[in-house]
Amino acid sequence: MARAGYGSVLLGCALLLGVHPGAASAQDGNAFHNRIGPNLPSPTLSAPAMSDPSVPPLPSAASAALALSAVFAGGDKPLRSGLAWRIYEDRTDGTKPAIVARSEAAEPSFTLAPGSYVATVTYGFASASRRVVMAGQPASEQLKVSAGALKLSGAIGDVKLSPDQLAFSVFVPIGTNSEGRLVRSGVKAGELLRLPEGTYHVVSTYGGSNAIQRADLKVENGKVTDATLNHRAATLTLKLVAAEGAEAFAGTAFSVLTPGGDTIREAIGAFPQVTLAEGDYVLIARHDGQVYTREFKVESGLNRDVEVIAKAG
């Protein structure tokens, strides 16, 4: 990309040699007169012309304003928030272009010297750019952004889950791999995630364990896709007790396993809480060198205590 503002300066040979064309002596003039003949007038030699301070110099090309705005592609609906504007040098020499100016205003105006630039706008993970040539006159450009947004939440049945219990990851499918490329992890419930239009794979994790739901969601240009992922899970309180309903032993180490022996969750305490997907599990409790076990079942939406009885032998 050619850098804006390049110019060329031509230097006369006399200046390069350090001789001013008006610096010839009177002797040089007489010699010239003798060569061209006495009947011809001698050339007039004068001192170098001096600039008149009363006459202002010709102005150089002036800076001018570039006004920018953004709309959703396929229409004229303006984007009013969530924008980040950058103005770069337009370079073709392979070097990294420098940022000339930036703004987060909805419709920014930049004062730019004559030259070529690249104006870019980002809207979340979506963006658009355009090459702009400034020639000393005000200009305006409108960039079109192909983007929409996702707004995610979770529920169990008809009960909405608290946002602090949920975390979402958003992927772009690649081929047959639904989780081909991670766009962003740790998305919060209710957060507006701005994305280029297209189809995305969303993974919702409830409670930080194995309560996971997945969905393929489409983001449409200029629209917000509001989606609720429904979990089938419950939150359980684990206890090691001497008898049913008795006080729980402190400092107990719990392990939650699948019937096949895979560890799902580990926790330590008198009554730690775990959130698990519905299904069958094995609970192991370790306390004072003793190991106790119990099988239990998780039913979606049924939050309850799971007690392990510390029986001798």
C-alpha cells in the first residue's frame, strides 16, 4: 500500500553545485558581450529575487474532515453502540500500517491530511473496512457490517437459572466438527455477544460439572437471537453422617463417579454442593482413614441432600 503524502523535490544543477544562477560577476557579463558582438545588448544580471513578506505563500494541501457511520448490511439500520473505529495508513510496502486515529463514537469525524487511508469498524467479532483517499476536501463514508448478536440464558423446566451458575462457550463449526473453532468462552448469561451472521454451536455449562447442554443457533443480520438452553440437572448437598439426619462430619473428602468408575466431581467439606446432570452415580466419602460408598440417582430439578451413612465394617 502506497504511503500517503509522498512527494518529489526537483533540485536545479546550479543549486546542487552550490552556485546561484544570479551570482555571475560583471566581468563574466563583459566576456559574454564580447563573444556575441558589440551591437547586441548585454544580458542584464541582477541579484536573486527576494520573497515579498507582504505576499502570503501558497497554501499547502489542507487537512480535511472524514465523517464515518456504520449500518447493518442489506439495509439502512444504523449501528449506534458497540463500535470501535480505527484509521490506518494505506501501505503497500509490506510494513505494518500505523494507526492514525481511533474512536468509539457512533458517527466519528477524523481530521486527516491528504493521502490514502483504510477505515475499519469492528462490532464485537464482526468488522468492515474501506479504503479512503483524502484530497483536502471533506468526505463521508458509510460502512456496511454483516452482523447480529446472541443473548443466552439457561433454565430447568420453566425455572430460569441464575446467571452466576451458567457459563457459555461459542464455536464456529468446521466441516463435521461442531466445535471446530472457539469464538469465545466464559460468555455470561444475558450478555450481548456481537457476531458476524452465520450458524454457531453453543455449549452451556451449569454448575461447573457435567450438566451441559448444546445447541446450534443462527445469527441473522441486524437481529438479536435470544436463546434459552434447557438443562436436565439438579444441585445436591453431600453429607457423611453417623445416622440419617444426623450432623455431618467436617473435613470429609467426596468423590462422585459414574457407574463405570469415571470421576465426575470431587469436593471436601462437611456438606459441599455439586450440580450434576440427571442419571445414576456412585458417591465415595473418605474420613479419618475410612471409606464409605453409596449409589444415588439425580432427577432433573430435584435439589436435595445425599447422605452417606458411616457404618463400621
